[in-house]
Amino acid sequence: MGSLGKRTGGGWRRSLVRGCAATAPLVSALLFLLLPPSALQATPLSLDQYESPFAAVAKKLRPVVVNVNTRKTFEHPPINRSPNEGLFRDPPSSEGEEFQYPSSASGFVFDGAGYVMTNNHVVDNADEIKLQFMNGDEYSAEVVGVDPSTDVAVLRIIGDGLFNSADLGNSDSIHVGDWAIAIGNPFGYLGGSVTVGVISALGRRDLDIAGGSPAYQNFIQTDASINFGNSGGPLCNVGGEVIGMNTAINSSGQGISFAIPINLAMEIADQLIRNGRVVRAYLGILPQELTPDLIEGKGLDVRDGILVGQVVSDTPAERAGFLIGDVITRFNGEPVSDVARFRMLIARSPVGVQSRFDVRRDGKTFLIVAVLAERPDIFTAEAVRDKDPENWLGIRAVNLEDEPEISRNLELDGETGILVLSVEAGSSADRAGLEPGNLIQEMNEKTVRSLDDFFRIRELISDPQKPILLLVRSQGVTRYLAIRP
């Protein structure tokens, strides 16, 4: 039966083939007689039917993406600027000689009036900025405003007329696994490159980024290939809408890059265009992560929230009644799970408006209402001098003799320097690693014995963008910290 079945089956298939071949001319003749001529015309397949959807995104976005070419002046050779810096500069002929350093990154037009978005680190300290479109058109550009806290910068094309601009998407509606397309100028000379991947994670925070980590982080993580020179370029969805701005890469790993969500970037851009600066809200506490050890050590009955490690005097937090040891579990109804998210929520809140905090204290839940103030500008030395000369760069310090009890408790008898009482969360000093209880003994290689020395040396600073070098002593150990204003 088995062999009969095989033969029967095979013979049937062969007969069918022969039958179709024999009747094919007859079928063709009948179709020719019965069908109208239009139905018999061949319909060639369109090449568009085979085109990748990413090709359509590239066609749509490439005309609005620009190469951002800058020229910066340095007194000394820049170190570790990029892997291809040797292609663009020669070493100075003598030590201390000023020389110009050209570099190139990416950006995109987001408003037809000629506004271009890129990263702050792309245009930081730039003496000259040129924008080049993919068709070769080149324009000069001016800086409208920058925000180092998020690494966002807005430029304006110098020229008349309207420009094509990118369609902006909604970064709050994206998901892990969505397509992600990056367009930019990798390595400074491969303009218009398109790479494709997916969104691999959302809400990345507390990243240690070479060259300076933004204080406020909420990055999109993608495995779309992004390289040096892609900074400032758009990250798009499959519909050709910009969902982020490429900002940072993981130089020690493959397939991990980071972009600023476009909703956050546009919040910053709108303020920079409207006011020339960014206004952020400020509470006035030093928040700490609620770790398992802290929960156990303090005998807390909550698992989620942030711990108030310090309440800064004369701030909204002090006026509202916050105490050291409070655990903030909700802010305006939203759960608070980590410090980075809490800082972002505070910073993006309106100034002068009541905000509600759910606080856990001594086993009870309290509602605290605070009116948030505007965060002091800690990134511009001149502005801080005008506002609060004793809270420069986020540092609040005193003479040792002014706090004898603290000095005794810290066993600082016989030591010299000024005592750091507090460091503002998210400030330049905080990001550099300065901590309360540290002694500042030198600034820019000049001895600091008192606050008068500190303020006098500060007034000698001529370049507000240059890192400030501190020699700090803590628990008998000295170390240097570089604080970038």
C-alpha cells in the first residue's frame, strides 16, 4: 500500500502538470476572447513597492539635518576631544600659544524661521559656527541660548527666508522595541549618514558622560549606531518624526547610545527662544536614594520614595516645614521612586505655584504644601556673584572659626581652609564630587585660608567657562576636584 500510494500520488501530480501544459493554449485563447483589452495589459511592479520605509524617512529628514561646523580657540591642546582630532589640527609651535580647533557635529532645523537644535557641548566656547545642509548650502549661525543642565542649545540661521523644518513627534508615546532611525554627521565628515535600530530602553538617568554629565537626565537608549559627530542630530521614528536628539555614546560598549527626548528638548528650546534662559523650580533639599540599608537602619515602613538628607535654610523647603529624615513618596500625586526623577519633576514644575508633597515621618503620612521658587543660576559665575556671593557654584562654606562645634566634631583642630557646610543638589560642585564636611584648601593652585581668600581668588577668574581646580581635604586625605561652571 505504501508503494502504491507513492506512485499514485506521483502519477497524479505528473498528470496534472501535463494536463495544464496541454490546455494552456486553449485557456489563453478563451481569455483573449472573453476579457477586455485593458485587463490583458501587463502591470509593471513599481519600485516603490520594494522601497524600505527607512528610505522614506531619510528622504524626508536629510534636507533638514545640518552639519554644525565650529571653530574654537584654546590656550593649550584640547585633550581627548574626539578620536579623529589629529585629522584637523597641528600641534602648537610653542607652549601657551593660542590655536584654533575645528570640529564638526550635527543639528536639525525644528522651526521654519531658521531655528536649529543641537547639543550645548557642540557649540560650547565656539568662536564661529557654520551650518551646512546636505545639498551643500552653507550659512553662518548665532547662538540663541544654551542649557548645560540638559545639554541643549538653540541656534539661528543668519539669513532671510523660510527653511524646511522637521516634523516633531511625541517622545512620551514611544515604547521599547519601536524603530529608531539616527541621521547625522559621524566622525565629522560622513554627513547625511542614516543608521537604523530600535529603542532599547527609556528613562536612563545617572549616566557618567565623558566631557560633563548633564544635571537633568531622562535619556532614550537606542542601538541605532551613533558615533562621534552624531551629537545634535535627530533620532526619528518610522514615520519620519523626530523623537529625540542624539547626545551621548557608550565608548566602552557596542550598540548603546543615548538621546534627549524631543519633548524635553523642546521645553528647553521654547524657553531659550522666549527668554534667552531656562527657568527651573527649586525646593531646597538634599535628596538621597532610599536604599535597603537606610530603610533598615532608620526602621522605615516604606520602600519607595526619596530621603531628605538636608534642608537648606531660607528656601521653600524650610518655609514649608520639611525636616531632615522625611521620606517624600509622592509629588503632585506622582510616585517618587528615585532622586533623578524627583529632580526632573521639581525642575519642570511652574515657579510660584503651590506643589503638594506626600511625606512619611515617624510612621505617619503628612501632606506638605510648598511654593517652589526659581532655581538660582549656578552655571554663570557672574550671575551668582550678584545673587548670593556665599553660594557660588552651589557651594556654601564658612570659616572654621565660625563653626567651632562642627570643627570639633569633625576633628579639624589645626587644619586650614574653609569648611563646606552644604552643596546644592545638581550643582556644578555636586557633580564634581564636593561634599559637606570637606575642607577647601586651594583654589586654582592658590592657598585658601578664609572666605576672604576664597572670594578674592574667585574675582581673579577671567574665563567663566574654564574648570575651577580645588584642593579638598576630607578625613585626612587630600584630592583635587575640577568644577566646570
